[in-house]
Amino acid sequence: MISKVLTVEGLTKSYERVLAVDNLNFEVSKGEIFGLLGHNGAGKSTSIECILGVKKADSGQITVLELDPVANRKQLFEKVGVQFQQMNYQEKIMVGELCDLTHSFYKTPADWQELLKTFGLSGKEKQMVSELSGGERQRLSVLLALIPNPELVFLDELTTGLDTKARCDVWKYLSMLKEKGLTIILTSHYIDEVKNLCDRICILKRGCTVALDTVAEVIRKSPFDNLEDAYLWYSGEEETQNEHF
């Protein structure tokens, strides 16, 4: 049984003269919800792309579910789910068609019709994805990441565009999956989401780790008594308009 689902050692990645990620080190255990935080441009996206094998790191070692993400991309694909904030779909595809297509890619997928019920999308099977509201598309993107029945899932800005009830429903569902052993890597700008879901967090600033611990310990090691102020203190810079890395 795998106890360490993800190990990142000395991950470094540059773009020409810009150092995007600088010697990143962390481990994630099975059943843990791990938050990777930081202002736009802090290095979150580049880190995740290297972890998934989408980009090749300049140096360092990454092991995901005991696999090398670059050498074992196909095997990893069967075990990992990925949801990105910006998803591009075919112009003329229905919700049911997209779910069925995604379902067909995997050996032991989850029941997508049950997932539609869980995410409040029942009855939308014959609706064009392009006709969904922003919140519905966001829920669909999370749902699609869970169709592989993954051991590890990456969720990027999980509940952007959702109302309070929908956000709480998604949180409850993910907490239930966590209890069943699902490991989650989460990026979020919602501090309440981080507090509600994350066991541990890593805060990046200009590619470097400035905090790595439980939420309670990250707060304790700061001059503040709440995560909002502690996060701003650690990250130490205003959020930029666009994410470069």
C-alpha cells in the first residue's frame, strides 16, 4: 500500500532567465488534501505541470504514485484526475456525450450519471456544454476530473463561480472521497476553502517555498491569528493581473 502518493525533491524550472520554481520540496500522503497556494505568478502552475509530466523540470526528482511522470505518462494517466480552471470544449458537444467520451478513456471509471446527481447536473445530459452557466461548467470540470476514479486528483480553483450552497456541496463530496482514500492537490484563492479542506498547505512566493505545514501551524508561525492575514504576510506581494507561470 502506497503511503506517500507524491514526492517532490529539489524541483527547479526556469524559462530563459526567469526562475519559475526554485528547489521545491514536499511530500503528500494518501488521503491528504494538500493546498498549493501563492499569488498569480508564484510558480503553482509550473509546479503542477512538472509534477504531471506536462513540462520537464530543469532539475529535481518527482514521483507520483511510485511512477516517474515523464517516463510513465500512460500509466499515470489511468490513476490521476486533473481539473483546470479554464477548460476548452468542442463547440457542439452535449454534457452526456462529453461524460461518456471521458468515461471511455479509462479501465475502471466512476459512474458519471451518479456524479451528475452529486454535482447537481442531472437532467443536463442533452444540453450543450456551451449553454451551461459558468457555475455549471465549473462543476462539470470537477466531475470530469473524478470520472477516472483516480487515486490522486489535481483541482485548480475548485469552486470559482459557484454559489455558497454549491461550494459547500462540493466540499462535502470531496471530504467524503478523502475518507475513502482519495488524495487531492488543491490550488485556491478562497481562504475559507483552504481552511475547510486542506490538511496541509505550501505557500509559494516567486517560486520559493515560504511556508509548508498544517493550517494551524502556518498561522502560529506568523504574527497573526488568522489564515487570511498570515497568507498575505507570507506571500508578501500584491496579486498580479495575469499568471505568468
